[in-house]
Amino acid sequence: MGEQSRKLSGNGGPAPLSADDVLDVAIVGAGAAGVGCGIILHALGIKRFALLERDDVGASFTRWPAETRFLTPSFTSNGFGMLDLNAIALGTSPAYGLQREHPSGPEYADYLQTLAQHFELPIHKGIEVRGVCPPTRQGNFLLETSHGTLQSRFVIWAAGEFQYPRLDAFPGADLCLHSSRVRSWSELSGDEFLILGGYESGIDAAMHLVAGGKRVRVLDAGSRWTSESSDPSVALSPYTHERLEVARASGRLELIGGARIIHVKRIPRGYAVCSSDERRWKTANVPLLATGFAGSLRMVADLFDRREDGQILLTEHDESSRTPGLFVVGPEVKHDKIIFCFIYKFRQRFAVVAHAIGKRLGIDLAPLKVYRERGMFLDDLSCCGEQCTC
């Protein structure tokens, strides 16, 4: 094996990894979930772990449209025993460090990069993980990367979902412009726009376009803007509802529910969008797709069992039921009807994963006590769900 294939150096970061080395834990991805998990492994004193990142720390946040802001508010409240909703590490606060209540994507990436530097996390940039092979006879996973093969006893999948937009929701979806591909809503030319999808990304796009003087119609299979659920994972957040009132008052926004799109077609002067109830809309500008994300887990789909609803099946430790030793953290974690797609939700599972790994490594788990005390160790899901009475 040549030197180039043996050394997994990436671009910058800690000392190069060798294919002959065996890590205790390999974390795939250095976004909010990956960095958050890395900090807890660091707190446990685990030495042989690495974060593998194909780009830079928090890279997916830097790709958000310029106008997009966090839905969850940040507030400095550590001194009163409460963690900032957007923090991923104890004793930290994006609100304090950024002086922003609703940070932009690039601002939050700065927060993550600051944490990575402060905790001196072993992040190897420029390494793309292309596949994960189940444990060998020696009990180690083999990670196929852009720089060769790496071995690790445990793998934490934290690759996220924003960089994997869902582009196959219906025939003709490829003719549309996905919301995640827009760098700034001010750059779109045209006076009228059609948005397909009425959850957070679709409504966010609509509000910014309306603010720019555009006329906008939003088509949604349901009517997310009328949902009475208190869970922002399935209904619009209060921050969005507040801004939506301003957009609707302009008279330039039309919300159309019950429109399940079945196809989009090119027509002589633009595009035609058709729904299952035979309604048809025309637009001169490319339709905007707000159908969410496919997620990165499709890259390792064969290592997971599936629930009846098609979601991956995880154990109580967020571990693959099919491939022991492979854990998942981040917005793709789901248990029954509980969705952990917001940072303040999925950060509570970092310590659950770290506890399971630390126990098998035979290390002292006492450092995790403070995580439980500070609401960062949620292993009893019976307390989760909608509980708002008013």
C-alpha cells in the first residue's frame, strides 16, 4: 500500500490518520451534531476519536440563503441554570458569543468553529466518507473515504441532511429550483413566484420574496399554517407565524392548501404545476421547491432496519438495530412519533450515545452526570410529546 493511500491527512487539522490505526470512535460530519458529540467524547477522556469532515466545520450552515435565520431563539441564560436553545455544549451560548437572538447560518457556523478550536477537537477536513462496511472479524468498522480506508471500533453518523435536498418528490421536480440552492432571495428575477411546499423552508422563502415586493403563491398538500400542534417539528414555529402575519398583510401572499402536486411540466411561456384534484397553476418563473431533504443516511441505508413508516429503526441508545456499534445523531433521529429535528431536541441525545460507547469501552462515566443535571441527557422518552394546555 502506497504512502498516499495509507495516510488520511485531509486538508489541515490534527496529525494524519493511518489506515493501520484503529480509532475508538469515528464521527462522520462536523456540523452541530458532530461537534456536539465530539465535545462529550472529549469530556469523557476518550483519546482515539476523530471527526471526518469533507468540507469545513458547520459548512452546511454557510450554504443557507443569506436572509434565513434560526427559528429557535437564542438567549443567554446559563447563569440561571438554563441552556441557550441553540447551544450544543454546556456553558456556551450563541446569543452571548454572536449577540444575535436568531443567528444566520454563517454566524452559527462561526459558533461551531469557535467550539471546535476551544475544545481542540480532532477534526480532519477534506475527507469524504463514501461508505461504511460492517465490523470485520477483528470487530472494527471499515470506512471507505476519499483518502483511503479507516478503521474504527464505533461509528457515529452525524452527516446531517441539508446538503441532500429532496429532488424527486414528483415528476418534474427536477425542473424546479430547490430552496437550499438559493444563495439570496434578492437575487431571483421576476415579479411572481410559485412555491411548492408550505412548511418552514417554503414559508421562509415566501416571506423574503414578499418583503422584496414579489407576489407569491404557496402550494401545500396540507395546510401547515393552520396546524394547532405545539410541536414545531410538524407545525410552523411561533417565529414564523409572527412574520407570516406581516407577509399576508401585504396582500402579495396567497396560501393554497390541499394541493398535492403530481407533476410539473414545461410549457411555452414557463411552467405548469398540476395537483391531484386537477387544479393547475402557471408561472413564468421556475417553480421553487420546498420539499425538504432526503438526508445522508441513504449512503449507509443497508446498515439499518426500517420501521413500518420507512424511517430507520434505532435502539434506545440511537444505535442501528441491524449493525451494533453504528450510532446516529442529529435531525434524522426519530423514536415512535418523537422527532428530534431541532438542535434543542437532538442535543439531548448526544450523552445517550456517549454513555453507550463509554460503557463498552470501560471508561469512567461520571463526567456525564452534569449533562443529566443540565437537561442534556434525555434517555426517558416517556416525558416527551405535546404537553401544552394553552
